Amino acid sequence: MFSKLLRKIRRAITGDEQGYYDMYLNKGERFFARLYLHHIREILAAAVRPEPVPARGGSASGGEGRPLKILDAGCQTGRLAIPLARDGHRVTGVDTSAVAIHKARDHARQAGVELEWVRANLGQWLPKQPAGSFDAVLCNEVLYLRENWRELLLGLVRLLRPGGLSFISHRPPAFYGKEASGEGPVDGSYYNWQNREDLRRIYEESGIEALKIVPIWLLSRTVNPEKVTEEQRDRMFQEEISAAGDHADGRYLFVCGRKR
């Protein structure tokens, strides 16, 4: 009880929390981010080639063009937002956790990039933003945890300009099949899951053309990417990308779409 009180006091004073699960630093989560970013960058590159931001002490290469205005809804500590800012885009990261935003600011500072960080409840924040105010929206590993996921999805679509791009992940039913069969523990509360057909219909009804739906982390995997070497993660990454065109299911189905 006393230690819990101390943690609350520390969090209130510093905005930090010891032992917080930092997805920006975790090797496994950085691997998953690499998968997401591969598909995001592939589609963004076809839309515009932004002016890259040089890293401290070095330079970045890339094409010319205007940066995109991107929203990362549920950004946690910036595992997707910061790399996209490094690519030259103007990124706004929103998360409900004060600790996440505190750590995200630190990571961005160390990466030498500037982003807009907002601590807010998405359900309350999205309706207050101007319609069509973003070129692209991201929302990953968030909606399946929300009972109001349809409302949030429509809120994200509203913020996209016509022709804007969306990158959103969902849970497939097969993931829960593995839990039911005892192949792997699943923790937390889950409110919804969709297969590819469901997702295409839902996005069509929401005004989004699904450009592609790809698995993130194939369900056939039994190894934790956090526990292997960098070389092994590189091989796993190539295998994952090669299989993305198949109809395999993953821990998530990643929908990359365009607003009509």
C-alpha cells in the first residue's frame, strides 16, 4: 500500500513511473513497429516524398516534397510517431497516459525531432478537432480494447481530408482461437474482433477504401522477438514481409486505407 502511494507521488511530481512498459524502448515492440512502418512508409511514399530530418551528428537521405500532417492516436511512448517525424512528417501524438506522453517527449528530444504531444481521452478529443485536418491517421493496438471502437473509427475518419490515408490495426478472430486452444495466454479485456471480410465492409461503410490488409506478427510464430538476436529479428522481418501478401492471420490485421 505504501509503495503504491509512493509511485503515485512520483508520477504526480515527475510525470514518470518506474517500471512503465515503454513500447519505444522494448526490443520486441520495436520489431512490431518496424513491420507497421514498412507498410506505412510504402504507401506514404506513393503519396508524397517528405523532406527528411537529419539525425543529430549525421544526415538523413530522402526525396523532396511537402511533409504530411499525421495523427498517431494512442501513440504510447512514440514508437511510430517518432520515426515518422524523423522521416520529415509533422506528427501529433495523442495518448491518455501522462506517463506515456512524458516518456515520448524524452524520446523525441533524444532523437532530435519535434512533435506535438497531447494527453487526452480520444473519445473526447477527436470530436473537438476540425474535420479534414490530417493527411494521415494512425491508430494501432487501440480499437480492439475499446467498447466504443466504431465511434472512435468514425472520429478518426472525420479528421482525414478527402484522399487522406488511414493505418489502423484490429484483432482477428483467429487470435482468440489460439487462446481457446491453449496455445498462448492472452491478457486484458477485448471488445471486438474482425476478419478481412468484416474489415473491408466496415471500412467501406465508413468511407474508406481498404488498399491492403496485412497480418502483423503471424500466428504461426512461437518465438518472442524480444528474446532473439538482431540478426534473427532481421530474418524474421523479411519472412513476415514476404508472407504479408498471403491470407494468413496475425496478432493483428493492419488495414491501410484511403478516404474516398
